[in-house]
Amino acid sequence: MYDMNHMKRLGKLTDLAPDAFKAFQDFDKKALAEGAIPAKTKSMLAIAVALTTQCSYCIEVHRRRAVKAGVTEQELAEIAMVATALNAGAAIAHASHLFPDAQPHP
């Protein structure tokens, strides 16, 4: 199912919802642009979020942007581990719902 060539199909949105699609593109560009947070850092954040949401297309799009921004393979590896840690942390935190009658641990 995953095929980066499918991204070309999004051009259809330009025909069917041009104003909304253009607004999304403008927002995306501005959100990831250089600002108080450097564009390279924003690229790394985008990868971490994409890994967490598990969107293969987002992972690839943001990986390409990050590499162009100078993100190294070492940084990509660390980003992957940060995303992994946050996903694991969320699972642990949600485990609290498994024990509704448990008393707080001292």
C-alpha cells in the first residue's frame, strides 16, 4: 500500500479543494521555516512526530527535508530512539488504567 508515488495523487486536491490545499501548504511551509527554533531542529521534531504517528509518508518527506537541512545519520538514529522512548513511556503511563483499584505507591 505504501508507495511514495501515491503522493503525486495529492495534486487532485489542487483541483478539488484549491484554497484549502494551498492554505495547508502555506501553513506547513511557515510552521517548518526558520524561526525562534532553527529549521534543522524543526525537521528533527517533524521526524520524531512522524515516527510516533507512524505515517510512512511523513517519515520519508521529513527525512528528506532533514537530510537537506544537514541532519546526520547519527542524529536520525537518536531521533528514532527519542520517539521510541516516548512511545514506550506512553504505554507505561496508560498501564495505570489497568489497575483502577490500586493504591498509590509510597
